[in-house]
Amino acid sequence: MSNDQVNTVDRTTGNPGPMPKGARSEFVEVNDIQLHYVTMGSGAPMILLHGWPQTWWSWRHVMERFSDRYTVIAADLRGCGLSEITKTGYDKANLAKDIAELIDKVAGGKAIVVSHDMGGKTSYMLAHLYPDRIEKLVMSDCQVPGKENPNTLDGRGWHFGFHQAENFPEMLTEGRERAYIGAQLHNWSYSKTLFSEEEITEYARQYTRPGGMTAGFNLYKAMPQDSALAETFHGKPLPFPVMTVAGRHGANNYLGDAMKLEASDFVGHIIPDCGHFVVKEAFEEFCAHLDEFLARPPAGLRN
């Protein structure tokens, strides 16, 4: 194991949270860390990547919906949920390596990848660095590295700079982690009462383990590094179908406009009256789009 660890994984006492019926909590060693994931179902593998401040648990209803046709594998990103916390390594290229090795070890080397927020940034790096690992790619309400809108004047992007500041976010959220996470979940939703108290408690429980908040902030601290690498991908087409789904009051057209320049086989959707948490805010519509996209043959096989 890496000497870079700040938190070791206890497989015997770690609590992944309430799981869907038939799901299993598992660990796998990838990229010198212990990565946690929850899996259920049978069929072609589908990897699910969450964002901040969530965990694998954000995908639980999607897992229930699709497990009759797919082996659904919801991973906790490095430092999140029950996955190992390290001091460094939160750039999305390194997270992409985590997921590429996860796909190799538990998904037979290739999978459908469905992502959100920081998981979406990770999937973008995965798409360019390890394109052979992806069958189809779905990105929900995230922004491509380097194309974020951090303008604090619109009241939405202030957290980018705050999370990147050294020590300040930890100092100002210590002892208030649940309140801070709850505020972010509410603020980024179109409906400000979307998340229940029980859901907020579950996400906060995972991030308040030692080093958990810092790991989450490190996902943001790595964004300048992510942006620099993403600049080198311009003009490189993606060889698989790509779908984007964004909330009108979330990423809106930023995501689709960026990805349609890179994917020749592309479909994009914007959901009205929806904010950042598309999967929760518009569950049925998201699942309908996902169903249609997964059933859709690649461009070269269509009449």
C-alpha cells in the first residue's frame, strides 16, 4: 500500500449506508489504494461515478432500476465514502486511472460509464486517456475541466475558490460539516427542499470521517491541473457514443456544447425546472433518456 495514505480502510466496520436489496459492498485494490464499490444485478457492466458531496449512494435508485439488465457498479471515488483517503492524487487523470483499473478488475475491461459532477470530470479524463475501457459514456450535469464557470457574480461559482483555498475550508466547516453539506445540496438544486434530513445525514456521515472533508476539497484543488491536461485533448475525437444530461438551472448548455465538439456520435438533453442533481431531481426523465441511449445502436450501425 502507498505511504501516501492518511486513512486506512477497515472492511469489517465500514458502513456503506443503506443498500438496495441484493446489492453487495466490495473493495478492490487499484492504483495502490483500496477502492470501495457497491454492485448488483447481471448483464453488461455499468460503472456509476458520483460527485461531491455525495457517494455511491446517490445512484441507489438507478441501480435498482437497471440491475435487471446490467451489472451496475457504483464506486466511491478516491477519498469519498469508504474508499481510501490519500494526501495527494486527486487530479482527475489519477482518478481516471483508479476507475480504469476498477473496470479491468471487476467489469471485464470495458463498461458503460455513467457519471455526475466530479465523477463526470473523472469520466472525461477516462474517456481521453483510456478510451478502450468505455462502451458508452453518459455525463450528467458537470462541466468539462477547464470550461467551468467560476464567476462569483452569479452566486453559483463561489465555492470553487473557497474549496481550493489552503486550510480555510476545513477551518470554517469544522464542526459544521453537516450544515455545510446540507446547504450545498439545497443550493445546487432547483427545489430547495429536495433532499431529506436523512439523506443529508447519510452524506455528511461519510465526509466527516477523519480526512473526509479535506479529500473532498482536494477534488477542487486539483482543478487547475485538470484544466491544463484537458487543454491537450482539443481536437481529439471520442470513439464511442456520448450522451449529456443537464439541468436548465445547473450546467445548462455548457456541458453539451463542450462534448458535442468531441463526440461524433452525440446526443444531449437539458431538463427544465431542474438544477444540478439531475438523477434525483428528474429521476424518471433521466432514466428514460438513459434507457433510450443504451438501446441506441452506434452511429455506424444505424440506417
